[in-house]
Amino acid sequence: MPENLKSMIQTLINRWDWDLQLLITMEQCSQLATECSHAIRWGSTRSELNDKKILERVADVLIMCETLKMMYGFQENEIQEIMQRKLTEALKKS
């Protein structure tokens, strides 16, 4: 992640308390889930507007994921290892 974005996230971490950051994360994940639900419910055809809504929500969730990584001190290599394990497990199931 570019340093300017990390700096902006750090400013928000310093501005808002821990609980509020967690609450915002839950809200952003919920909003992404809602947009995904709408995409399924209102038809499988993709539109530029629907794609943009999902893109916006993905960006919101990624911001909050980066925020949590910084707050908890998670290292990128730790996350990558867990992702590798989970993807490997998912591929075995399919």
C-alpha cells in the first residue's frame, strides 16, 4: 500500500477509538454484503452502475482491512501464509 494511504489510515486510527474502528469495519462489510445480495436478487446481468457500487464497497472494506492490519500489527507475510492455507483447503474441497 502506498505510504500516503497508510498515513491517511494512521490519521483515522489516531482520530477514532478502537471500538469505533471495529464498528466501521462491520458496517462496511455489511454494506458490501448488501450490494452483493442486490446483484443476485435483481438479476445476474451486470451493469456499470452495479459494478461501480460493488467496487466502491470493496474499496471501503479494503480500507478497513488495512486499518485492522495496522491496529493489530498484523504482518503481510502472516496474512499471505494464512491466505495460502485457506485457498489450498478451498481448492481441495472443489
